[in-house]
Amino acid sequence: MKIKAILNRDGGTFKTTDMAAYCDHAVRVFAKRGHELTCSVVDGPSIMETLERAMDEHQADVILAGGGDGTISAAAGMSWKTGTPLGIIPAGTMNLFARSLKLPLDIWAVLDVLADGQVRPVDIATANGRPFVHQFAAGLHARMVRMRNAMNFASRIGKIRASTSAAFGVMLDPPRFDVIFDMDGDGRSDERPVSAISVSNNPIGNNSLFFADRVDTGHLGVYLADPLEPTGVGALAFDIMRGRFKENEAVKASTAKMVRLHFPNYRKGAACVLDGELLRMPPDVEIKMHAGELQVLVPTAS
């Protein structure tokens, strides 16, 4: 295969990596498997434009995107729109989509797995037409991200510390808002107050990082948390850390292929999170599953 690797040198692990040596090693690893790989290392502000141009040109059989979750999510959206198969080099803090694809999280080890891998279809979802590979979230998670982003941090450890501090802040003042929702367009809507909403690309597995064990079930995971007091937020956080959040009595879990959300008491400035990015939330959100429409390079089945 002809493969083009585009690596964000400002992304996580790559910040402390000799990128020239890394690219030389990647070229050799793929050449041993009979593939032709070219490598481009770009800065953060240039990564999206470079990825978009590479996919639009269709000059490679696979595009390898290397960086954090934001880079990978954006690359997946471009891949879905252009039909270009995507490979992932996880260089971020959480690397959630890479975990779902069962890829090694070590940037050196993953090269051997990808070089031996195969292209397979997996699922991708959209929120009001915008693609995502992990989750749409409103309420607790959005408030935590907003608080974290207001803090100063310049490293992976700093980001983790800021996230921890923000989580405690949210625990002391949990949000409460109303949502009207219907699933799969059955014409039946339900209204309820909640503290959190999460709609994930495939159901979340039993893990503490809130990622899907599989991304090929063809279903969204839909999770609503009842209005919570500070002690309830603490209990939910504890269950999330144990990988047992679906057993929390405040959480209602279900699956669907499409979800419509309406926020009747919508406030200008309300926020949501899409694959970790804080966005202004519209009063109406339609989330759809696009089963098997994303082509990705995954480990060869044993």
C-alpha cells in the first residue's frame, strides 16, 4: 500500500520525540511489510489543513494521522467525508478511539501493528451533521471541560491536574437542566430534568476512561443522569473510576441509532462537548449513527 503519515509535532508524546528519527523508523517498518510510506511532520496550527489536503488529493491508499484525541477526531471526520482509509498513531493524553480499536498506545509499538494491519469498516456518528468518534456530552462533562480550559497547563500532567481540580469544582455545583428527547424517530418523546447527558459512538464499556469496547455494533450509547446533589456526583465519579457507572442508580442507559434532543429552557451560552472539544450548544441536537461508514486500519485478527 501507498501510505502518507501526517504527524502533529505539538501533540502529546510527539513534543518530546525526535521526529526525524521517528519518521525514519516508520518508513523502515512499513517498507519491511512491502508498503511505501512518506512522512510529514507539521505544527498544530497546520495539522488540519495538511490532513484535509492529503485526503482531498487521494494520492495514498491510507492516511496515517498522529496526534492527540482532537487531531484523531478531526482526521476521522475528514476520512469519513472523503472515503479515505485512516490509520491512527495515538500520541495524546487519553487516546480513546485508539483504545476502542485495540491499538497499542506506545507510538513506536503501534507502527508494527499498523504495518501488519488491515482496513476494516467501523462506525462513526454525527451531531447536527458534525462527525465524532467518541461522544457528545452536555451537563457535568461540559461544565468540567469549561472549568479546566480556564486553567493554565502546559503538559500532560498539568492537564490531568487541571481536570481533577475542575472535577471537584463541578462536584460542588452540579448543573441541572431539562431535556426533551426521542430515540429512533418513533414519535414518542420524553421530558425529564438531568445533570448530564452522554451519547457515545457505540455503547461505553466497563472501563474507567469512558470509551467503547467496540465501534462496530451500529448503535449509539445513550446515558442520562438524574439531577444530582454534590454527594450524588461523588458517587457517580466513584462508579466511573470503577468502570461501573451504568450500575449507578442515577444513570439511565439505553441504545439507539438516532437521538433527538431539545432543551426547552435553553440559555444562550450553554455549552456541550464533542470529542473533547467545548462548543456552543444549540437548542436542538440530532445525533445519528453511521454504521460501518468509516474505514480504519486496525490490527489483523488473530
